[in-house]
Amino acid sequence: MISSSIRTLFVTTGGPLYPPQSGAHLRYLQTINAMGKFGLVGIFSLFPRETNNQIIPRVDFHYHYNTAKEEISRWEKLRSQLPGWHPKRYPYRSKIGRYTKESAQQFYNVLTEFQPDLVIGEVWIYRYIPLVKRFGCRFILDEHNVHGIWLKELYAAYAAMEKRRLTIRQKLELAQTQPIEQHLIRQAAQVWVCSSADEQQLKNLYAPVPHVQVIPNGVDIASYNCIHSGKCSLPEKLKSHGQNVLYLGQFSYAINAEAVELLIQKIYPRLRQIYPDCRLLLVGRNPNQHMLAAAQADTGIIVTGQVSDIRPYLAAASVMAVPLQHGGGTRLKILEAFASSCPVVSTTKGAEGLNITDGEHLLIRDEIDAMVEGISQLWSNQILRTKLTDSAYRLVKANYSWQAVGRKIESAIYELF
């Protein structure tokens, strides 16, 4: 097949892709950008609200199915709450990737109309894959996380925050996830993972996986040039002098909420004792009540909610702190900081999967005291700060830019076709 004739259909869940509001959105956009060089790109999106109808760069065709408009019977609602009764449905986020006869028919209509050669999607679309196989095109499973590991990490974060053990429902879902993921891996022509660490996890769980490809998360380096040139306007509240600790994320996500709790309760208070004018910037959608209450009690804590552009906050930040205790995949927030020349202090888990070196690209600090010390070290040592940010920028440009990731995607596609 001629490379320029490949038609690619992405199946997405979790809200409108553009403008991006999550790491998953950024990963989809980087892959869409790469696949647009091969031919037409289409999207079948599936989530419980309307899209914003904005034009997505490099997307030629878009059909959205709003799952919220469907009438669901009481029996189906009951079954959706009992994972053991749904052996063929991926248990987590079932409402977002909901499968019904109507949605399946619309998906097959899209396949027939768009005529894709290739479908790319995540585990959430598990029940739609038989339609892809029936249509006769290839399927790539894009593993933003290794779900057999990631779901366990997510539920561990919930349990830690709520100071309890896993629920029976969560245990049932964990038991159900790995067989579903393994079956889906076998259906795929290729499986894409974010890092060599994820590749090893995948093989440990489901060996052998001969068709795995490491496709890293990446960032569009050029979009951060305004920060380097000084042309990025700062948010009004942040124009005054001060040291700003930044954390980016979607805060309804328990793994982010757990990290923010550590920032609010343990890291930020100790920094304030050393730097009384420092501020904590919590930037992202769905802040929880604890975050909002903390911001109301302390003017040094700024909770923005959803923002249209994170770059002004990256420009205002003097450090990004990533005290993650759980998670999977790789952290795009760290790559965004690297591209913005914002120094990073992270836990080992927070930087997991990235090809980085402690003391060369960022500081790895796993204890609270060590993280506070690392942030203070960056704020007091300009030479170290410059060394880390320069080295991190070179790394992200060479290995994690859209151009670098695009070459890996091209290689995977040439191998497939």
C-alpha cells in the first residue's frame, strides 16, 4: 500500500479533544498529527455530552455519538453497576465508553462511510473491536497506560486518600481487567506503549507480545517558543514577584488529587516557612472541595479550574513539583515543563518511563523533606537551575518532540503496511 493512501479512524472517549484538556488528549493529537501525513484522518468520538464543534487540526472527518441521550433500562443500569455480570465489558469508565445497539450501528455506519484502513483506540472501546474486525481493517491498541497495572494504581490512590482498603467492586474490576486487556492485545495488529518500562510491564503480564511498539508521549516544541522569547503574557495575579510552585492536572483523577493533597498539606507549608511569598499554582479542571477550601483559607494557593491555555502558568512557574505516588504511562506535564524551561522536582513514580537522569534533567526526590530541599535548592542555585533546564530542553527536543515521536510512528506504520 502507498503510504499516502492510509485512511485512519481514531475512536476516542473522555471529552472533546480540542483544545486539549488532558494527557490523553495530547497523545491523541500528536498521533493525529503524525497520521495526517499518510492520508485522511477521521474521529468517532463517544462520551456523554455534546462536542464543542471546533475544528481539530489535521482531522478531515468527525462523527460524535452522545451517549447521554440514550434511554438506558433499569436492568441495564443495574448490570452496569455489577462488573461480574458484564464479562464482555471493560469495567472502568463504562458510562464513557458505553456500548449499545444504537452506538454500535452508528460506529459501523462510520466505518462504512469513511472506509478506514486503520483504526486506533484505547481499551475503553473494547466492545467495538469485533465491528472493526468484521469490517476488515487493521486495529492498533494505543496503551496510554498498561491497564492491568494502571487500574490497580488508581484504586490504590483512592484507598490511600480515603484511608480504607479496596472495595469488593474494585477487586472484581481488577480481576476482570487483565483478561479483557489480554484478549484485546491479541486482536490488535500492533500495540503501542509509552515507554520501555510499559513494554516490560506488558510482557510480564501477557508474554509474549511480539507486536508491541514503543511510541513515547511527546509535545509540540514550537508551541512553547513564546515562553522562551518572553512573549507569553503572565496571568494578572502572577505578575508580581514571587516563587511559584506549579502542578498541572485533572483533579477529579484520584492520582492527581493524591499528589495535590501532599502539596497542600506537607510540601507548600514547609516552603512558606522558608519563602514567605511563594505560591502554589494548581492548574486544571475539576478541582475538589479540599483544594477550593485551601485556596479560600490561604491567598498563596491559587486554584484556577479549567484554563484555555496552560502556557502562561508554565511561564509564571519557577518550579514544577510532581509528588506522584501512583500512576501509569508517562507524565506529559513533565515534558511540558521541559519544553518551557521550567525546572522539575519529581518522585521516581512521577518521572517513571521517561529517559531522564537525576541531577541532569531534573531532581528526583521521593521523600517530603527531600522534595522541599530540592525545590529550595533550585530557587537558591541559578547555576543548577540553568543546567537542568538546558539539558531537559535538549532532551525533549531530541526524544520527545512531535517530530521525534512522528518518526517512531512512521516506522511502526511502515512495518504494519
